[in-house]
Amino acid sequence: MSLQPTVEWQVNGHCNYDCTYCIQSRQYRTGLPEEETIASLVDGFARLPGTWEIKMSGGEPFAYHGLMKWVLPGLVERTPHHISTLTNFSAPLSVLRRFCELTGARLRITSASLHLEHETLGAFVDKAIAYRALRAEHNPGSSFVVNSVLVPGKVQGQFAVKETLEALGFRVFPQLMKIKGGVFPYTAREVRLIEQLTGGSHDPTKVNRAPSYQGLHCEAGAWYFVVDQRGEAFRCRTGKRLANEDEDAYLGNLAQGTFALRAEGAPCPYPICPCTVPANRGVVRLPPASEAPDEL
Ligand code: SF4
Ligand code: SF4
């Protein structure tokens, strides 16, 4: 897989949902950056070499008033980069329409997470169909995927979710639930259901099992990084969590001009890669499927 340089930008901490299974604690799910911080971060993105994919997440990026006012105009007008987003898809259709208009040909991937604690499948589907029409008009080169967390005790219900969405032509991406530093210990029965649901696939383009890539060469820090709402930048998500133990994980502050990319990648030092972006952008060099490392 060819390498797609990628930034995961946690634009704001605030989220308008409060899912019981959220990996981010309530304490950290706060914060709405000022216009000046956004401007400095966009300047930082503009200085990156070449064309990157800026994947915006949160919190919930659409719950931030600055998304449409400062973030998108800044990225579109002052950088050459592609734009993707991870969203809980709670934004009204009128806002999604504006998003499609503003991003145009720059929009690459919309990852919409289905949260059945806050939304019915029917309402989600109606909006996804309307959003598909908007993208066909404004962003025909973009793609759409539905993330669905396999909530413990509710895995059985995911069969109906998958069937409904796939029958309508949507791509469904199941995610094993993460808890601090690992994957939730599902019961043996639910492990069997997960295997059935995923067809036993360990392909990171089809399911997020939060595997370990420890020891494999990874370009995180050189061609991939995560940056938070204050501009603090880290090699990757696990690097951010373990930054107190690994001094190589911190890349400086992108908003304050202390940020620097590493000259090259290195073997992955961490026991878990919780997000599939590095694997699916060619950032981590995966072995052939038959030699895939152990997964949790
Ligand atoms: S929508 Fe996402 S970020 Fe918000 S509470 Fe739910 S899981 Fe957490
Ligand atoms: S493989 Fe994943 S966890 Fe390891 S350094 Fe790369 S991005 Fe981080």
C-alpha cells in the first residue's frame, strides 16, 4: 500500500454525546479552541511538505462553532491538503450540506459513527441517504463509511445493523471496544458472534481489532501524527497516551512553532495500535496476511 501522509487533528474536545462506552473520559471531553489557535494550526498544516490528509476528529468536530467559520475555510484556502472527518453524524442536514459545499473536491473520507444510545438506526439511515446525495453533488470523489462499536452485551444487535446498512450500499466498519490500553474482554459467546459478524477477518480495512504491530516499521512521527486542540503533537494515539514514558512520542507544539517531524520512521515500540488509520494509509508496514502479528 502506498503511503498517504496523514494528520489526525483532534479539533476540539467537546462532544454533544455522552456514550457510556466512550474511550475518552468526560474530564477530557471538553474544550473549544479560539480562532487564533485554529489560525496557528492551519499555518502549521500549510508548512507540511507535500499533500497530506487532515482527518478531523474530536470530541465531535461538528459540535464546534469554529468548524465552519475558521477550520474549513482555513484548510481550503490556505493549505493544499485533503480533508476527512470522523463524526458522530449528529449534525443537521443543513450543516452537512454546508460542509459538503465548503470542502468540495478536497473531501476524502467521512467516517460516521453510529451511536445507538443517541440515535435510532432509521434516523441514521435517512440522514446517510441524504448525505450520499449531497456528496454526489459536491464531493463525488469522496467516500463514506459507517463505524459501529461492538458494545459488550449488544453484539448480537449488530447483525441487523450490518444487514440494513449493507443492503442500502453502505460500508460498515465494526470496531472492537477499547478500554484503557487494550481491547474489552468479551465473553466467549460474544467472541464467537464477533467472528461471525466479521467473517473472521483481521483485515484492517474491514474491522478494527486494535492489534499489536510492535516491532514493525512505522512512519508515525515522520509521515503521520496526531495533534490535539492546543497544538500538542504526538507520533500517534498510543504515543500520546504513553508520552510520559516515551520521550520520542512528543513532536512539539504545532500552534506554537516548536513542532518538528521525525526524519524517518522506526520500529513500533507500542503493544497496541488502537486506530486503523496508520495501517490503512500505509504508515505501518504490514507483513503479508499469513504472517500477520497476533491480535487482541
Ligand atoms: S460520540 Fe464519540 S466522542 Fe462523543 S461521547 Fe460518543 S464515543 Fe465519545
Ligand atoms: S504501529 Fe501504530 S502504535 Fe505503533 S508507532 Fe505506528 S501508529 Fe503508533
